[in-house]
Amino acid sequence: MAKEIVIDSLGEACPVPLVKAQNAIKEMEIGDVLIVQIDHSCAMKNLPEWARKDGHNVEVEEVDDGEWEVIIEKAK
Amino acid sequence: MPENTQTTATSSTGSIRRSSTRAPRKKKKNMIPFGVGLLVIIVLIGFLLGQKNATVGLFWIFGISFGFVLQKARFCFTASMRDPYLTGGTSLTRAVIIAFALTTIGFTAIKYGAYVKGLPIPGMSYVVPVSAATVIGAFLFGIGMVIAGGCASGTLMRNGEGFMMQWLVLVFFITGSLWGAHDFGWWKEVFISNGPSVFLPDVFGWFGALALQLLVLLGLFVFATKYEQKKSA
């Protein structure tokens, strides 16, 4: 059963969300989903960039003005 | 695992299956009237400033344009130096190198233009001594900007964006700048003025300096590209 992990990174400046996501994904199984909630515009850029480079499936959703959810499916 | 993570079972919605119930999305307000209003106010203030002092009016327009580009491009000098290590991505690093190359050409044109006409070369007060103080200062600034989540321009831009943590950063940014300015005379006398100050065109000639700087930047660009390929391989 695939798991889903939510990291609440609202109010945290870059690179904190990125490092949290990197640590979380290490302990996940393939197919698990990680959702990172962010409101720092810089993390909106480097989180998806890192995750795509790492070979995962990534979606970014703007849930509110200046608030995003980065949805990462661990693929390898 | 951090305490603010939660684990739930997954069902299928969207292209990546997710289960967490999202808070119902607020209906977004139409921002276009605000934008038009703001534009009118900006132009009005610019007009008033320009009447008092043309230079200040110009600063106003340049400042706002610069902030707009930074925000929309998500351009971040901090990330350009930090992300190669953290993510292996160098897209911002390369963007900064391209910006340096463009400003190199632009500034050389301005300075050479003044030199050819026999006018005093503008901006020569920025040719300052190089010493260990430069290296130590740069290192301290690097630590500070990664902790604060932004360099000078990035912090200012996110202040306007409404990221409240960095309002705190702004307070200490101003405090530190004032403190630094207050003691700058002493630092300059004791440490900074010991180093040699080099203006590259004096050493290599105008064309040589331009070519050398662009070659170094090209080298860094190639290195950044290779680094990214190696990291993601």
C-alpha cells in the first residue's frame, strides 16, 4: 500500500523545504507520494527542479495566492 | 521523521494519486483592477518624483522594474550559489553568469565611451582594494544569506511578496548595514586599504580586459553545465 506523507513547510525559507523533502524521500518506498506545502517562492523553483532531476514524478499546484503544494511521487 | 508529517493511505485522484483532503480552495479575487490601480499610483509617484528631481524619478522606475523582473523570474542569487550543492542544478548559476557577461559588456561600453571622449570614467570609486578581507567578507555574507533565505535583492523582493519571516530579516539587514556603515572608516583604514586595487583595463588594455572577463565567464558557464550533467548522471 503506497503511503502519502505531507510536510508542512509554510513559513519556512528556502532551503529548509528542500532539505526536509530530501530527507523524507530517502525513507520512502517507490510509489509513495510526498506533498510539500510551501509559501516561499524560491522553494517553488528548486524543489521541482531537484525532484525532476532525481527522476521522480512532480506536480506543482498553486493552492492559494503565493501558496503551493509540490506533489512528488517517488519513482526510483 | 519530523513531527509535522502525517501518513495516510492513498486513493486515486489526479495524475499522481493522492488522498489527503485539501482545504476547499478559496475563490480567487480578480487582481486586474488592483494591478491597474497600482500602475496608476506608480506612474503618478514617478511623475511627482521626476518633477522634484529627475534622477530620483529614474531610480523609482529602475527599482520597480528590477523588483518586478526578480520576482517574476524567481531569480535568486543565493540559490545560484547554493543549489549546485543541494540539488545539482545549475540553471540559476548559469543565469547569473549570463547576467554578469551582459553587464560586463554594458559597463565596458559606458566606461570606454567616457574614456574615448576624455571624460572622467564613471563608477571608478567602485574599484576598491582586494585583500583577504574580500574573501572573509564574501564567506560571511554567504553564510548569512543561506540562513536568512535570501541575499540583499532577494530579501527585498520577498519582503514585497509578503513572506513575513523575511520582514524580520529586513530589520537586521538594515541594522547590520547601518552598523557596518558606522564603523566602515575603521575597517577601511585597518584592513581594506592594505590590498592592491586593480582596474583590469589598466593592466590588459580595454579589449584585453573585456575578452579576459568574458573568457573566464565562459569557462565558468561550461564548468556549470558539465557539473550539472555529472551530478544528474
